[in-house]
Amino acid sequence: MSRTNSRRPSWDEYFLEIARVVSTRSTCLRRRYGAVIVNDRIIVSTGYNGAPRGEANCSDTGKCLRNELNIPRGERYELCVAVHAEQNAIINGDPVKMKGATIYIAGFYADGTIAPGEPCLLCRRMIRNALIDKIIYLGENGQPVEFDNAIQGKR
């Protein structure tokens, strides 16, 4: 993932930057996530975390129940009104075009610092089910990280 020209990003950096921009549409008060599904360097779909279409979202109501209850990351998702960025990208994508694709994920805390980009267990299952081959997320050091989404006994 090295650059050959310091002014030109690698493909992974390029698509992670697009995922970052997609994350700015998020309606979550805790974390903003963006996801981009890419096949053969062509964008198939994008998604960000937020309430389902037509429902009140945290940005508009100014209230996040998980935040108010100090619920840690990865717990009690049933209390959250949002659909994850990865899920929205999969829902909006063409299943034929997603087969063999790569999903890029970028996440940020409310203060703009990088949030963990590794997808949750449910999203990993959906990614596998959508036949997406590769997951690359923005690491906390700002570098691309490839996540092994192979089915393993520990999951």
C-alpha cells in the first residue's frame, strides 16, 4: 500500500477517503461511519450510519440513548436507531456487482478522531452473505487495514 507518487494516493487510500466523506452524512451523535463497496475500482454502492428512511434520527432529536446510558461500543445495538454504514451500503447495492468486491470502511468519533473501523459481527455476516471478498478499514493510525473475514471457529 505504498505510494509511488507522494501527491497521488493508493487505491485503498483513495477509497477510504471517499468513505470518510460518505461518513459526513451520518446522523449519529457518537460516531460517524462511511462505507464504500468497490468492484474493479468502480464504486458499486455507499452507505453511512443513520436512522432508517423516514424515521427520526439522533442528529435531529439531539438525543442518543446509548450515549446517555454510557453503553460501550459493540454492546446493546438494539437500543440504537441507526442502521450501520456497511448495512446501508449492502442494502443499496446491486448484488451482482457486489460479488467479489471490496468494502472500505472509515469511522470517526464526534470530535473527529479516528474510531475503530473493524465491522461488528452482524456486519461481517452481512458482508460475507453479500459475497464481498475483502474488507479494508481505516486503522486508528490513519493507515488502511485489511480485515480477514474468513469464517473461523472463534466467531
